[in-house]
Amino acid sequence: MGEVHQPGSVQFSGSLTLIEALARVGSTTERAGTEIVIVRALPGTTPAAPAPAPSANSQSETVKVDLEKLQQGALSQNVSLKAGDTVFVPRATSVFVSGQVKSAGEFVFRTGMTVRQAEEFFVKEGYQPAPVARSEAKRGTADATYGYYTMGKLMILKLREDYRAKIGAEYSLQKFHDAFIRLGPLPLPLIRKTMLGEAGRALE
């Protein structure tokens, strides 16, 4: 489940390792985070039905795997799976670049990114001039109000999914971007109402 190319059940008999399971579902996507979570039923209990996000309870335990180490060949991370296991690959933290840029959209932010790497990220992915990229990268390390950007990003991503559901097959990222930018610097609740016909829930 999660950030894999072909999520779904994997049938197997005998033994199956995590790497083998990932190979069967087309491996992880480019938006995958750095950790895999495996929810496993405790002995003597019945495995629960897969949920949209992993959660442990009194009848299950979670096993966490470092995806980066696994991809680097660390055998200690190649867990042997059991029948009923739920493997969840969370999405990596990302930033949403919009406005007057050449390449608007969502871009993955990797854990452990340095200020220099963040600066290069803004230049390469956001097409920002070096001085602006440097300023934004440094501000992100110390400005507590940067959390508002994260909240805004989550609200925009929710709007994007609601907009996709509303217009169906006609949806494209370009169409969403154009409709969003066309409304200018309005508060997001007003943008939601204009694009969707109702304000709805800005966040789940």
C-alpha cells in the first residue's frame, strides 16, 4: 500500500522477503518516503483488513524498515514477511511550488537535506534565481512561521484532489494550476468555493 506502482495483495507460498514483495508491486514510486511500515498481527490473532494508513493496536505490532538502507543493500532491512502482513510505504515530505515559475507542482523534500541542497532544489525545481533560493532555504531553517507554508500546502493538495474528483476525466495538473492561479491571492476557503462550488473541508 502507499507509494508503490501497483498497490494490492500479493499471493505467496513459502517465504517472501520485503524486497521480493516490492518487486512484485513494481517497486516504490519517486515520491516514497525513507521508511516502510509493516503492520503484523500478533500470534493467535486474526489479521485486520488493510487500512488507508498503518496503525497498531492490541492485536498487532509494527515493524519499521529504513528504505534507504534497504535500497543500499542492507540485508538487516530485508524483512521476511508473513501471511496477513500489511506493508505501507508512506509518501515523502514535499513542497508545492506554484505561481510564476516554469515548473509548478509538488516536489519531494528528502529528510536530512542541507541548506545548500535546499537552495539547489529551489533553483532546479522551482526555477528561482540563486539569491531568492538562498533566502528561502535559510528562512526555512529558522522561521517558525514556515509551518504556515506546510498547512497551506496540505490545503492546496486537498483542493487538488477534490478538484480532480469533481471534473473527473477532464482533470490535468495544468488545468488545476491555471484555475488556481487565475484566482489570484484570495484566501484558500474562497478559492475552494470558487473552484468547487462549495467550501467543504479544507483538510481531513
